[in-house]
Amino acid sequence: MIGRRTHDPERDAALYVSGEMRSTDRRRFEAHLLRCDDCWREVSLGRDGRGMVEASREIAPPGLRDDIRASISVAPVPRRLPRRLALVAAVVSVLAFSIFGAAQVRSRHQPPPIAAALTAARTETLATRGPSELPAPNLSSQGLQLVMGELVDLAGLTSDAFMYRNTAGEAVLLFTSAIPFPVAHDASRLVVGVNGWTAQSDGMTLVCGDRPMNYLVIAQDPSLVGLVQRGLVTEPTPS
Ligand SMILES: [Zn+2]
């Protein structure tokens, strides 16, 4: 569908931005975008067109959402790739966030940074602002492998975000920041002697503390949260 003579930039870009393109075609089209100015312009226009992005939220099938989520979660764009390739990823991110934007509604009773962190954990998606400020804590002694680490903006709160997975593939997110995290709605204080809180929201467990740094851990499985906490205390803090 993307032959030089026969292809239709307007149609292909619309299919791509709307999420109607099948995954094999989409990958081919993303490669094509890197060298075709016509298609690139159409996708850029489509990306900026609110109507098209809005439409994509309605029609993107579940398989596509998973596909986009997986492509963002496990394959962050290497920082040295050409600008246009990074922008292709940005287009996919915009699409993903228009889809996952709806998920944030449920967390509205939370302080905005907590709601943003919950959305990131639930969708296993990080909107990167650049490389993390600190290296990722090594939690391999807890059986957790680092998937990605990025600098993120949690509704105005700048934070490092690290995603780990256990051997079963379950994800846990660790946020660390120079700024204390706000307290989640309906949180309970941690045991005496530890300054922090724990809360449940949207089927996720959250734990926040301030030693050895301000941290917020979120996972569906509470035991994963505990593993990260233990790892933070026992592992030497990277410097
Ligand atoms: Zn083209």
C-alpha cells in the first residue's frame, strides 16, 4: 500500500493516526515516514487535528492499544536516533495518551501528581521528559529487572520514574523525586518511625516514603511494592 507511485499520503496518514492501520502495515508505514516528506506532513497535520485524535480514542481496538502500550513500554526511543524517528514515537505517544486519557478520569479524586502516577502504572506508560536524573536503583536482589527509567512530569511534579518487572512479567513503578509526593486520598500512615503512607486506589497499591529519598511505589500486586521498598533500604543508593 506504500508503493511510491500508488500510495496516497492523505489516506495512509489518516489510517495511521486514527489507529485503523494493521500492525504490520503500521510498522512499514513508520519506516516509510522516515523518508517520505508527503506522508510525514500528513501525519503531522493529522496528529495536530484534534478531531482525528479524538476519533482514534473511539475506534482503536483493544489489540492496538496493547500493541501501542507494548511498543512504548518495552522500547523507549534511544536518545540518539534521528529527530524524525523520535517524532514518530511522539505521534504514537499522542495517540496512546488520547486513548489512555479516559483512564485518568477514575483517579480524579486523587491529587494530580498521584493521579498521573496511577495512570502511568495502570497503563505501564511513561511520558518521558528526558533521561532520569539519578541512575535506577538496582533491585535485582529482589528479583526485579529494570525495564525503563525516565524523567517524567507528574502533573507539575518532576520525578524520576523507573519500571521494573518480576520474572512473571508483572510491573511495578518506582517514582523518586527531590520534591515530596502529595498524600493520596484515604491514605494510612506507615508504622511509627517511618515517615510515609500507604493507600489503595483503582485496584493498585501505593506506598510513599522519604528514606533514603522521596519515593512512591505503585503496583497491582502489594508484594511487589514491598519488594521495591525492601530493595531501596538494602541496596546502596546509586550516586
Ligand atoms: Zn509517503
